Amino acid sequence: MTLRVPVDPGLLHWAMRRSGRTPEGLSAHFKKLSGWLTGQEQPTLNQLEEFARRTHTPIGYFFLTEPPEDELPIPDFRTLPQTQVRSPSVDLLETIYLCQQSQSWYRDYVRLQGDPGVSFVGTATLKDTPVEVAARIRERLGFDIGARSRMGNWSEALREFIRVVEESGILVMISGIVGSNTHRPLDVAEFRGFALADELAPLVFINGKDSKAAQMFTLAHELAHLWLGSSGVSNNEARSQPDVKTERWCNAVAAEILVPLEALEDVHDVPIGPGALSETLQKLSRRFRVSTLVLLRRLFDAGRIDRDTLDIAWQDELDRMARMAPTDSGGDFYNTLGAHVGKRLARAVITSTLEGQTSFTDAFHLLGVRKTQTFYKEAQRLGIYG
């Protein structure tokens, strides 16, 4: 006799909503799903385990009397319309949990190495002016306009920005999927990034599904969170003026890090009238080595363009970038791996594993790899092995 599991249909409906799956999408895998959802039929234990896997739901949840309430483990600074559901998706939750696991491992690693950690986390307050804090961040990173001017373009400047941030002791992770699961893309409409403040293992995660142009601003925004010592998840873009005071302050700091208003005000020889703005943005982008989107925000801050011009030009720039974007072929796996977990974490995990301090099983989990060959190839690429 086949054992059936009495599951409350409400839990099944909840699991599907939580994971973004639909009855139509799952019915091909579960022929009697409609009966489960009405309570007329019950799944076997094997079927329930498979249902849990496909909806990314812990199996134990289906034995509860009512669905648990999903809550973000860090403050939620996202600004969403009142009509939009604020419940975090399972993809966002799992991404944060994975990053917290990596942060916990790295914190222990830093302690074992006798590293004192970083000194800047929590050194700023909302009473500090964005101009002052941005200057401190640029000085700490060595990422000023002079250094950027030597970059070939703003994309190269973004790579350098990430490098100097990691050199400062911050873990930087950029990914558009949950862990290493390419079938679970992250939704940029839900969040653009988050920060996990910690004096030993500060971490920034950037949603890789966002445009490269937007990622530079998100990184700067999350740095402001770390200087505040404020963990949190955000969804702001450069042009937004959020109602939440912390987010408004972090946006101001981010904009000032990338394009100091004083430096922009020194540029008087650029036309911004109709028909000239696009050319002006390209000229300023070459000077400041940031995306044209950030420059639009700063021209607005400086009073050089109004809100309507900002919104229209913003969409024009998004359309232009979309036309210029190369076809995504997936890229080199090892370069992608380095971005997913960050080079700082990857170096630490591989070094610790080769020294026998971390098991290969734990290393594979932290790096999101499955094969020993992949592990060693990454070690070679980072100059640690071979």
C-alpha cells in the first residue's frame, strides 16, 4: 500500500506563490496536482519531496498547520508601491542566506589569520554630510577622478572599482542567479543589491541581472551602507529619490563618490539643451569614467536639467545601451565564478583548502562548484596553484 501524506492544500498554494511557480507549469510533473490543490487527493512522500524541490521549499514546511511568514534576515530598505507585495521571494531569501554563510566562514578565516579586519564600518552617521563621507570613501579606496581618468572607459573603471573595494577588505559578489543554479534568475525589479555590515567580513552583493551601468551606482550605494554600519537590501537606481532617509542619504553619498558635484560644477563648456544632451553625456562619461545614467543624476542634482528632462533622457540612454549591448554568450565560466563569489573570498577558500584547514566539501559549497577539476583550474587562474 502506497503511503500518502495529508498536506493542507493551502500550504501547496503558498509554496507555489512563494516560488513563482504555477499549477500549469507544475502539472506536467505532477499529474494529480489539481486533486492535491483541492484536497481531493494526497501526494506520496516521494511526490511531496519532489514538489518541495521544484518549489524550493523545505520539506518540513508541509507538515505545519499554516504557512510560516517569510521575513528578511536584514533590514528592508526597498521602496515599493503600496499595492505591491513586499514579501521577499524565495530567491532573494536564499541569496541572502548563502551570502551570510560565506560571510560567516570568512569571518572565522580572518580571525584565524589574526587579521584585525577593517576600520571603516560604522564610522559614519546620517548626520554626516554625503560630501564628507564620499570624500572619505574615495580616499580610503583610492578611487578618485584622477585614477579613473586613466581607465580606457567606464566599464574598465567599474572593474577597477570592484578591485579596489575588494582590496580594502570588502567581499564583493555579483550574480544574476541563486547560487550556481542557472535556472533560477534573480529579479532586478525586486532588488538591486544588499550590504551585510561586519567589521571582519563586510559584504556587498550586486544583482548581476542589472545593467553594468547600474551596477557601479549600486556598489557605491552599498558602500555607503557599510560606512553607516547598516546592513540592508535595496532597490534604488541613480535617479531615484527615496522616501526612506537612510536610502536617500546612501544615494547622495553614492552619487558624490562617483561624480563630486564640485568637480561637475567646474565643467562649464558643455551644452545641455535639446539635441545636445546626448553628446554632452558622452563627453562627461569620458572625463569621469562613469555611466551616462550617473551623470544624468548629477546634472539634475546640479540644477542643470529638470525632472522631466531627466526622466526622458534616462529612458533614451537605457534604450541606447540596450541597442549597444553585446549578445550574452554566458562568458568564461571561471571569470563568472570569480564574480559570483568574489575574488577575495575565492582566494581565501582555495588557500584554506589547500592548506588543509577547510574540507573540499565545504569549499565546493562556498564556491558553488561540483568538480575537483574546476576547483584547481580556479586556483590556477587566481595564481594560487600550479
